[in-house]
Amino acid sequence: MTTPFLNRRQVLAATAGAAATVALPALAQEKFPSRPITLIAPWPAGGSSDAVMRAFAESASRTLGVQVVIENKPGAGGTLGATAMVNGKGDGYLLTQLPLGIYRLPHMQQMAFDPVKDITHIACLTGYTFGIACTADAPFKTLKEMVAYAKANPGKLEYGHTGTGTTPHLAIEEFSEKAGIQLNPIAYKGSAEIMQAILGGHIRVMSGTTEFAPHVQSGKLRLLATLGSKRNKAFPDVPTVKESGWDTITESPFGIGGPKNMDPAVVKVLHDAFKATLDDPKVLATLDRFFMPTVYMSTAEYTAYAARTFAVEKATIERLGLAKKS
């Protein structure tokens, strides 16, 4: 009488086991993404970089169907995003902005990551416009006049930048060397802090991104020069540093990256979503507000750019005598 009952239990057990066998691969192949993605912005909240990254995140969220959450990690010249991400799982749920400093600072000090070997470069999206601005009441109105003032007052003219080894810092150090002047650099955690300092009268000159733009337009600041190869279309009357007489050009594309060894299929999903943000009117409006151009590079192009830039930055750091001691 018990045999049919035992057979039924055996049948049920076998059925359940077969179902589990089918379910496990299905779970392992779960569609990406299925939960929120963290995107690190390695700058303080409230600055131009933060605003742009939030615009990218909001737009990509709509394409991906999950929320892309911004996490601010300011300090260390914008490298804390890469530092926090480098030991991640590489499953696509932890990403970071990749500012130019991540290719430079490893040549200056010991870092927890190699920007070429330890990072998957997903897509380049935009770039910073850098400039040298001063308070409206500064005793100089052009870059040449600022150089003359600095020569008459060596070491007394202070300028703010976004951290030791960042692009705004090294661009001015290189310019100062070529101009034969000595400036007093003061490091801040990001553009928002620099703006508070210069608008509050704590510093007279700043080197930074176009966070200064609305204050130049309102007359509170004066833009002395931009650092790109061409004049900025928003300030067509403002010369570049090179046009002013010193051969210094600084341009800084940036994009999105993840840990090394990411699944190519996951990388493609993320690449396509962030590339699509460059067609989003809200994103383009945010870029325009901070005078940032679109600078798109595919995954392959961005990866090649990273290796090339890492080598170029090494040469620059060695030329400026800032290379770390071996």
C-alpha cells in the first residue's frame, strides 16, 4: 500500500530538482541591468561637474530602465572614483567619471589603480573648457598685464585650483614656467569651492572649468584667457593662452568607466545608453550651460585614448619635475 505513495514522493522530488536545475542558469543569466547602478562623481555636490554627471545619470536611467544614482566622492584630484571602483565586481553596477587626472596622478604618487590596466573605458562623452579668471577689481585686465603684475610681486599673487596634480593646477604651473612668473597655488576640492573663495574675495585669480562663466557674464569676474586650442564660442573675444603669447594648450575630455574585465555585453548596454544621452535635449542644455562640448569616443576609441594619454601625461610630469620618486 505504501509503494504508490513513495513513488509519488519520488516523482515530486524529481520534478522539483529538475525545476531547480532549470532555474539556476536562468538566475545566473539575469538581464542587465536589473537594479540601480551607482555612478561616482569624484567632485563635490553643487559644482558644474556634479550637475553634468547628474544630467547624464538621469538621461541614462530612462534608457536603461533602472535608476543611475550619483555618489559624490570629492578630493584627491578627482581620483577617488577610480580608487573606490577599481576593486569592484565589474558587473556594471559600479561606474565612475574618468577625469584627466587619473592618467596623471599615478605618475606623481602611489595610487591604488593603473588607469589603463584596471579600468574598462566605456564611452567618452564631453570635456571641460578651462580658463584663467580674476576678480573684476583685480589690478590687471589681460593675461599679459597679470604676468607683469606677478613679476613685480613674485609669490604674492594667489590662484585657486581643483587640487594638486589636477589639470587646472598643472596647466597654470606650466604656463607660469613659460611666462617666468611665480604664483602661489591654493588647492580646493572642486569648482564649487573655488567659486566661493574667489567671489568671497579670498583669492584674486582662479584656474578652473567654466563654472566661472555666469559670473563673467554678470561682471563679477573677468576672464583673462582660455586654455584650449581654440577660443570658446561663448567668449569669442577672449584669447587663448597661446594667442596671448605662451604655448600652453590644455584640453580635457572625460567619460564613464568601470572596473577591469567587464562582460563585453554589459559594456555595450552601458555604452549605448550613455551615447544616447548625447541626443537628449536636457543633457545638451546642461552642457551648453557650462560651455562643455560633446566629445564622443566609442569603447575602443576611448580605450586607445587612455593608453595614449597615460604616456603623454608621464612625459609632462617628468618635464615639470613632478614625477614620484621610485
